[in-house]
Amino acid sequence: MIDCRPELSVRGPCDLRCAETEDWHTKCCYRLHNVLYTLLTISNLCPMDHDGLNPNEDAISFRNDTGHCRSIEHGASAGSPREREERHVCGSKVDFVYPEVPFPSARVFAATGEEALRQLVDRHHQYLLKSPIHYLFPPDKEALEKLVRRSADFVVEMCGGPRYYTSTRGEPRMRSRHFPTTIDERAREVWLICYRDALKETGFPLPILEEFWNWIEPFSIRMINRRTTWDPPRRVPFASIRDAFVP
């Protein structure tokens, strides 16, 4: 079973740091994450708040909360405002910590079989194509079929089936493979809702439903590659959807 450890939100080309990742790759990715996070924090993530402007002063006041900018004054003369120089410094801030991702055990594949998992993935994509994030998927029928087939290969293998995906595509690296596609918090929630509906419609076996959900729910958070808020992604525990599957 693959078990991905928690890590800081990454805003760059660093992939999932799983337990089976090589040490050198982990170190390089983590260092790259620190550099990119710092650069992005300074350049993009420090909104200036001009609401605090005092018209009787030359200096502009900035928010001094964690993760926002503040002004630092220095100069030759304390009594000469125009000779003072200001630097704006962004305080350090952690975006959010990715949750652990417990991949399914082989009992999921044993209970469902390959065909049922492929039907699940196919139905999931049918819902996605009718959802608000339909634009994330190729309009071309052949390209879409190829995408669904690869997605099904991944799900089958991760649930304990044959190594269809890694034998043809190599290591999954799903986060980095999705970087070309903009996935924000809302897109992730829509993706998860569509999976819930697909699980219900295909009659996914109840004894292993919670185990499967406990994989895709935190896994979906790992796919977010564009943040639109400082709030952590909304968690959707299995307990919150259990009643939808009760006969």
C-alpha cells in the first residue's frame, strides 16, 4: 500500500513525496518548494492594503498580519519623511498541509473486479462532462476515450489490480501530470461530488466504500494546483456522505 506523508502545499513542479520516493528526489523537491514558495510569496501573495493610508503621512501603512506586507523605514534623518526609504517585507506563511493519502488495499479490487472499476471511472467522467468543469476535458471523442482508459488503468492498479498504468506510463506522479490543467478548490469539490454520484449509481460495494472514499477524498486535495483562498480545502469525510448510500 502506498502511503503519502503530509507535506506543505507546493506551488511549483514538485511532485508527491511518497514513502517510496528516492531520498535525493525528496530533498531536491523540498528545497525547490522552499525557493518557489518564497518567490511567489514575495511577488504574488502579498496584497497591499491601501485602506490604512494616512493622508497626513508620506508613508503608506500596510497590513501587518501573518502573510501580509509591512513597511520598514530607514534613512539618514528621522525628521525628514522624504529622505526615509521604505522596504515592504512579507511575513512567512504556510498555505496548508496536505493530508495523508492512504491508498486502497487489494481487498477493493477483490470485491469489485476490473470491469466494475472501469465502469465507475467511465460514469465519473460522464458526470464531469455535464458539470461546471467540463471544459477541463478534451472535446474530441477519441482523446476523451484515451483519457478515460488511462484513468481507469490507474484506478484498477491502485486498487490492487494488474499494473496497467505503471507498465505503460511509469510512476503515476499524478500531481505533476495535472500541472498543465488549472485545478482550484472549486474544481476539486466538483470532481469529488461527481465521484460520489458515480459510486452511488454504479452500486459500489458498501463494505469497501469507505476505504475507497478515504483514498480519493485526500487524493483530490493533492491535485489542487491553483489556490484562490487562504482557507484550507474543505474536507469531505465519509461520514458526511454515508446516508446517500443507505438503501
